[in-house]
Amino acid sequence: MVNYRSNILLNLRNSTIMNQRDLNLLRLRPEIPSARVSENMCSDEQFQNKTLRPIAKLQNDLFVEVFKNYIQKYKNAFYGFPVEKKMAFIENAIQRDIKFRNSLKGIMIGQFTIDEYRIYIENSSALNKRMMNIVKERMLENIQLLENEVIY
């Protein structure tokens, strides 16, 4: 198993194309011990575990706020739904609302290093699917955070 974060920081420091933005982005990312990377994995799965999962974890609170705003645009109907319908609403929003989906992708892509972006554009379609599945998983895991806030 490879400790991607340490390796990428070391490689960037030794690289002639190193830039401060990339180093800062990598330093911000949380480590996810369960997101292992091995040589046996396909390149998309490696990218998912090295890049997408840490970014999604970093951006989790922002995703929750963005989704709350999305709910408001739909007249807060989400709050009256039973759990199963809330889950379907989340999945539908992420999979079918192209503008919303593009916004979520932008939140992720904006955290890519230059090298990660170059990898991403080589296989963006498959990586977009992985990215949106991760975001969907995060929203479903955080469904309680999407409850209507009561102000007294």
C-alpha cells in the first residue's frame, strides 16, 4: 500500500513543476486510512482513493450547505418527505439535475492540483461518475444534517 499524500508532497517538492497552490491544496486534504491505493487497482480507482475521497471529505460541510440551498429552491418540500423519498430526492438531484451536478463537480475539480486535473481530463466521464457517487454517498450519510433547522 502507498501513502499517497506523503508521496505526492515529496514528488511535488522534488518536481520542477511544483507550485505553491498544489502544495497548499494537498496539505489541506484529510487523510483517509480506509482509502487505500495499490498497484492492483485500476487507475480510476486509484484516482478515486487518492484524490476524490479526500476532496469530498474536505468539502463535506460545503456540500451540505449547497444541498440545503438546493432544497430551498424547491420550496423546502424535501423536509416533509419520509426518509426513503428524501434519499430518492438526493439521488435524483445529483444524477439528473445537470446544473446542480455541474456545480458539485466544480466544487471538487476546483480542489484538484494541476497534475490531478490533467489526469481527470483524460477520463473525465468515468471519473465524473465516481465523483458524483461519492458526493451522493456523503449526502445520504449526512441526511440528518439536511433536516430543516428550527429557529426559536
